Amino acid sequence: MGHVFGVYVETILSATFMISQRTGTAEFIYADGGIVVDEPWAPDIPFTMHVPLTPDVALQVLPVPNPIPLREVPVIEATNPGVARMNRITLSAAQRFVFTRQAPPTTFIRRYFGVPAPASIGYRFINGRLETRYEPGHM
């Protein structure tokens, strides 16, 4: 985590932070890959960062133009498919271990362990505002 922070500190300090809170039965999982940084996403977004904090909550860091001030952190709801997408991001960086609070979803873990996660979530700007779109066909 310290290495990742050192590489991205300047951009992180002006990024938008979003909290994903699960609404279904699926929980966020952890892996030994730690914080997952995906780069580049788009010309306007140099990287995204995914950080599972608890089985119920994950943090997304988006360095976007006109970021939401750090004193404001939007909370978005993550349904089971949304949690699965975030867990695929976590598993993409896994090397040896996966941690869960519930019984591990072993079929899901075996299928996606170490496999790059597809870009099923798209980001774009409309009138200076960030819009996200989930494209389930890219799951």
C-alpha cells in the first residue's frame, strides 16, 4: 500500500473517492494482491484504484477532472453483480491467498483468480460531470 501511495500520491490527493456499499448477499473479498490499480482507463482518467475495506464496503479512487472535494464522498450501492465485478478486480491481482468472512465462493474464485478483469464499467464526462455505466456483456 505504501508503494502504491508513493507512486500516485499527487494524483490521489486531487481524486474523487467513492464508497461502494453492498446491498445484496455477496460480500467484498480480499486477496494478497492488495490495492488494485487499473491503468490507463481513458484519456481523462489515468487510473482507477479499488480497495476493499470490509466485506460490506469498498473504496474506489478516480482521478478525474473536476473531482468531488475530499470532504464529500459519494456512497453508491453495489448489488450482487456489482460486488462480483469488484471482486473480479480484486482476484485479478491475487497471487496466493483470498480472504472472506463468509464461506468462500470457491467456483467463482477458481474461475477468476489471477485473470484480468474486463472493463465492464465505463466512465465518461458529460457537461463536466462524471457518468458511469455498467455494461453487463463485458462482465
